Amino acid sequence: MSSDKKAILEGPNKLKGAFEKELSLASLSVHADDYINNHQAVAPPMHVSTTFRYSDDPDKLVAWENLNPNAPYDSHVYSRDSAPNTTRFEAVLSSVIGAPCVTYASGLAAFHAMIVFLNPRRVAIGDGYHGCHGVLKIMSKLNGLEQLELEDEADLAKLRPGDVIHVETPLNPTGEARDLERYRRIADEKGCYLTVDATFAPPPLMDPFRFGVDVVMHSATKYFGGHSDMLSGVLAVRPDRAWGEGEGEGGKPAEGGWIHELKEERLHLGGVMGNMEGWLGVRSLRTLELRVRRQSESAQALVDFFAAEKSKGGDGLVADLVFKIQHASQQAEARDANSWLRRQMPNGFGPVFSIWLKTEEHARRLPSKLHLFHHATSLGGVESLIEWRAMTDPKIDRRLLRVSIGVEGWEDLRDDLLQGLQALKEELGN
Ligand SMILES: Cc1ncc(COP(=O)(O)O)c(C=O)c1O
């Protein structure tokens, strides 16, 4: 085997080979792309080039192949195919998700690419982010794809082999989880693919591949980006479906696997993320574990506090104004150590939850009374956000506020919410 070939095969595995154990998520987030780095700079450079010089040696010219012997993992042709910063972002993502990944310009671009690739005649989809339903509506217009209801037995009976069961868990906007083991059983019975939108529970909160999911998608705009400053989407492919058999050209993984085909289709559809976003993404992933654990723990402390206050009843502030709180931790299965929910989310129930206030008017007015929450859509950033969800979701109950917890001190967030409720009570009465 040539040294070039050997280097390509060893690259991503180099770090693994140096230790006789699995490295932690925190270590992988910082070092999984070290094998790509061919410069002395510790921080990654940002490359804005859309195109890359071919070899000066005419005998080395190979179509769509541009191997730089000094940087075998950082060799590119044109940035609609691959580029340095997004390649590094994909390398770290693949390592922390534990499955090969392809990135896209946004979460919805990733969802669209997944449906185009799997090309089902029917998709069973439940509640969750309305934008994914919007993509399916466009696909229905193009090719007659049928949208089925995930929780409807009659609809599930219509599924045929090659169709898709798409599950979002935890759900937007409530933060409640859905049972992936159950949907895997249904998918197996029907010969369907199981795809999961895991945006609300990035590593280390959930690993959908433990439950046999075929494709995991994320809006990387949320926790992978983590700073409310980049749009991106990710598809991660179940490892046994990712690559073709054997070894391909130049020692690279063989063609034929899903990753290769997804990249081919991305090259033609053009939904790649930008260089700047790739660079920001790598910067963000370095702190993924720190951020997500902290955000999930703080959300849990807040949900516990408000649930306890509400259950006290009487004429307390929270009992008076809060109608209900939704979060995976509030589902009955969260109290059973042997439940699917505890198996699925062993490291916390996620940083997003919903609070319903007693009237629409209360929900509309609370965000502007808060000092540590921005009233804005989206989630997953270091800054806490609250959204009167009626602002962007026309079908949602108008009493619902979605809360995304950032990295501030949770007691400060609690006090801010309490003072906001107090101000609301003084303004609107009970
Ligand atoms: C669960 C979920 N999936 C997908 C998306 C779409 O992601 P993007 O905005 O990156 O396209 C969102 C956005 O809010 C989301 O919450």
C-alpha cells in the first residue's frame, strides 16, 4: 500500500489508535480533527477560497481528485463539493455523534436532502417542528409524496417498504420525548426507514443510533452552533449503511455507501454550508459537552422549581399564573428507572421546555418583562431565549411560551422569571 493510501486510512483513526479506550466526548470535541491539521497554528485557519489549484504535474491529474500530498485530508477541488472549514466541522461532528456526517446550509436543507435521498412514497410524521412539514408539502407537490400521521394506526397501516417514519424527539416546542424503541419496531414490521430529528438532544444527552435509527438529523444552528450566529444542518448515517464494501480509489472508503451518495446529491443540489459557518462550527464544538450539560442541568433545576411551586397550589404566584409546564422530565416514564425514556435520555432531559400561562394575554406579555431572556425564536445558544410561540407557529396554542436555557446561572434565571410573573400579576391581576 502506498504511503498516501495508508495515511488516508489511518487519519481519522490515529487518535483512537493511541489510546486503549474510548476517548470522552469532551476530548473528542477538542481533538477529533487534529489529523487534518497540517499547520503549526493551534486554532484552525479560515479559508474562504471556493476553488483549489490542481497539481502542476499533468501525470497526476485525475478527474474530481486533487490530492495534496502534504495535506491528504485537506485536499479539495471546489467548495460546493468540499472545503477546509466544513471538512473539519464534519470530522468533529462525526466523532462526537459516533457516525459519519454530512453537513448542509441549514437544518431544513438537511431534512430536504434526507427525503430526496431516501425518496419514499409516504412519510409518517408527528408533531414537531412545522418547517419539516413544510418541506414535505413541497415534496408532495413535486412527486405526490403522501404525508401520514405518526400516531394514527390507520395511517401507519398504509406504510410500505421503503417509506419513512420520521420522529422528532424531544419535540419542538414542548421538550417532550418520544419512544424510539417503539418506532424502530414499527419500522421493522413495515420495512421502513426510521429517521430522527435529534436537534433538541445533542450528545451527550441522546444517541439515537443505540436504537437502530437509520439517519439522525440535527439543526446544527442550535446546540452544535451554540452561539446564535450560524445556520447549519447535519445528517448522520448509521455506520453500517455509511460506506460501500472494501476500499475505494486512493485508499478512501469505497463508493456506494449512503455518505458517498448524499455527498453526490449535495454537490448537485448545492445546499452546502458556508466557510465562515464551518469555522464557527468547529469553534463551537470545542465546548459542546460543557454547554449542553450545563444548559440541560439548569433547565432541569428550573422545571423542578416551577413544577414544585405549581403543585403547592393555593394562591401562590406560580400556581396562579402558570397553567402547565412541559418537558421530558415531566413525563410519567421519567420517574421509572427502567423506562424507555430513561434508557433513551440517560444524561438529562434537555435544555428546552414550555410554560403555558393561564391566558393568551399573559403569555404575550411575559417576555417583555424579563431581563435575562431575549424574546426571540430559535434555541440552543449560550443566551437564554423565551418565545411566545404564536409568533412563528400559527397552529400552536396561544398560551404557550417556549423556553431555551442558556449558560447563565439558573438561580438568576429563576429570579428573573419570578419577578416577571410578579410584574404581570400587578399589571393584569389574577
Ligand atoms: C427540531 C427542529 N428541526 C429542524 C429545524 C430547522 O432548522 P434550521 O432553522 O437550521 O433550518 C428546527 C429549527 O428551529 C428545529 O427546531
